[in-house]
Amino acid sequence: MNRPAPDPAPVSVLFVCLGNICRSPLAEGVFRHRVEQAELTAFFRIDSAGTGGWHVGDPPDPRSSATAASRGVSLDGQRARRVDPEDFGRFDWIVAMDRANLRDLERLRGRIAGAAAELVLLRDFDPEPGDGEVPDPYYGGPDGFDRVFDLVDRSTAALLAHLDPTR
Ligand code: 4NP
């Protein structure tokens, strides 16, 4: 019997930083932009969250939004939320910005049974991984946001190539 192959299930990706207002909104926005440009929207579910709860409900930091806009990426509509242990059952990939985020996420993962998500650092995918972290730009100047954008831009390109279910 000849049946069409089922469509691949969407790949779900959650980007995580500390506050969910600077780095992970940029990662979410840039990755979503890349997915849209590649006409792969139906194949992905994309979100971001923070390990801390101080900014829950807030839009991205204006410096992240301005940096993204200057590179043609919109962060409109994003609102900060806190990562939840249940996210480990809801997402295929949880992508941390730095090692402190990774440690906090490992602790959360320990709280639920059947945590299926792959937990990685975004810069595991960076062709120039450096120290492996996307540094927190919150207390620095505008240069920090440009640097974060560059790291996120090339790392998400490689992440998309790795996850593209149509390849
Ligand atoms: P993010 O940056 O983790 O990239 O969103 C931060 C945002 C807020 C704070 C720290 C880092 N904060 O301490 O409020």
C-alpha cells in the first residue's frame, strides 16, 4: 500500500537565559527569523524563558529590541516568562546562553520524571565557540548587545542546519 510519508512533527526549541529580556529574546527572534526565511515555520515551535522571575510579563529590554531591529529582526510581542520544570517535557531542545543557566536548568530537570529535552549551550553550535557562553549584556554598554547579536546570529544558523527536519 502506498501512503504519503507523514509530515515530520515540529521540532520544539526553548532558548533560556537569566532574565528573559536580553539574550534569549534575541535568540528566539533571530532563530524565528531564520526559520521564516527558510520557509520552515510549520516545522518548528519556538519560545524563550528565564531562570529568574524578576521580569516576568515584561517586553524585551529596549537595547535588545533596538539591536535586533537594526539587523532586520523583530522582537515584537515577546513577553518574559520563567522557565518551568514542565518545559523539560514540552520541548525537544532547551538551549542555554551560559553555564550558570545550564546549571540552574540541570537542577530544575532533576525535579521531573521523564525529562526528555536535550539540554545544550547555544554556543555548542558556534563555529567559533570561544569560551562557550553568550555573555550577559545587561549591566554593560550597547557594544555588548551587538556582540550578543553576532554570537546568536552565527550560532542559530548552525543550530537550524542541525535541526532542519527537511534536510
Ligand atoms: P538576560 O539579562 O539574562 O540576558 O535577560 C539579564 C536581564 C536582567 C537581569 C540580569 C540579566 N537582572 O538581574 O534583572
